[in-house]
Amino acid sequence: MRYLKKMDPRFLRGMCTLGGILLYALALDLFLVGNNIAAGGLSGIAVVLRQYVPISVGLMIYIMNVPILVAALVVNGWKYTVWTIVGATIYSAVTELFAGCPTLTHDPLAAAVFGGAIYGLGMALLTFGDGSTGGTDLLSRLFVKKFPSMSVGKMCIVIDGTVIVLAILSFGNVEVGLYAILTIFVCSCVYDWIILGFKRGCICLIITSHDAREVAAPLMQALRRGVTRLNGTGMYAGLERSVLLVAVRQQEVPKVKTLLRSLDEDAFVMLLGANEIIGGNFKINIFPGLRP
């Protein structure tokens, strides 16, 4: 970790981007293509079209990327598009490189789970590296710039849904679409777990009638976390109460509950999920210097 802190953030971003692209290509070539799983995006379209057009998946992805990249150049300019062009080119080249590798499994369920997991890991690395391979994500962003009333998320859902429907019609098999949906689901879960899981926490609001110091001190000592005292008034009875606020990691919640049972059995406790906690001693970061 100390070694990573000394590295140039630009180099780290580049390595994350390359790693993400490599995992994208591995998931596609080793799991998805051989099982006809068209899990949305340009890669999904390429999986569908490969049975009609005698062009490899990697080359087909690049051909479809060209008009999107040209549009991005016109809208965003060269400065903001050059690295996307590089990423798209490397992605297609690496996909071509691994195209000759045998499919690791011909069980569509296993392919959907492992392919989706590897794809999600690659997506997370691309996010850490602030990289892009173009594709439908870039297309969605261009549409949103032109039509601000739309959102990138909704556009991606529409595009991915359309690709899945085309795959079902093309292969004449509903199961192909179901496996594609499973792939997208696993990909999203892995991505969220990596991006948010290491920083996800819990906000504990503790309303107590006891002396706030007597409750806060053991919490601070056991958890090594700061506790903030707020003043509150119960509107039903009109009684003043101390409200203690403490941010903890999810795995520390059971310890909080155990402590409160011994400190104040009548305490009213609310546990609120927090996607990310920044500051204090919440400093876990997979790649120091980079923020997703």
C-alpha cells in the first residue's frame, strides 16, 4: 500500500484502465461469446451479429465504435476524446488477441455468473482509472447532452434491453435473454461491491435519556470512533433527550448493539445505511490517490 502511495496517480490510472480492458476482453472471449450471451452494449450486438456477418467480435465492436467516437470528437473535442479512442482501440485489439482462446465453460449459467463477475471487476477498474472504451455508455452520454431531459442510466437500460430482445429473437431462445440479464445483474453486484463495499458504512442515531457522556465514552473506547452529541426534544412528551451520532462500518454494527444493551436498554436506536464515509479514520482505499 505504501508503494502505491508513492506512484504517480496518472500511472495508476493507466494501469487500472489497462487492467479493466483486459478483464473486459477475457470475460467476453472466455465466457460470453461461446455461450451466445449478449449482455447489452456493443459487445452484445457483436455477439448477435457474428452469426450473420463474417467479422470477428473484436473488429465488429471497433467498427460500431467508430461513428460514436467521431460524434464524441465533434461534441467533446479532441482533448476529452483522445483517451477514449485509445481505450476503444486497445479493447478491440485485446478482444481479437483472446478470440482464439477456447471457451472455459459451455454451461450458460456458469458463464453468466463468472463472465458477469469478471466484467464487473473490469468495470470497477475502469472507474478507478477514469477510463472508457466508448460503446453505448459514451453514446448514452452524448444523447443526454443533446436531450438533457433523459438520463444516462435510463438510456443504458433501453439499449441493453433492446440488445437482449434482439438476442432472443435472433437465437430463438428465451434462455439466452435470461442468462444475459443474469450476467448484467452479477456484473452490477460485483461493481457495487468493489466501488462501495470497502467504504460502505452505517450511521447510528442513538436517543438516550441517560447521561450522554456515560453512553458515548464506552462507544468511543470500544469502537475507536468519534461520537457527536446532538440536542433533541421529543414532540409527544416534550422531553429533552440527547441524540448521539456515530459512523461505523457495517461489520461494527453488532458491537454497537451489544454495547448499547449494557449501557442503556431503553435507548431508541436508528441504523441508517451510508454508501460512503469520507474523513476521520475511514481511509480504506484500494488505490491510494485514486477516487472512483
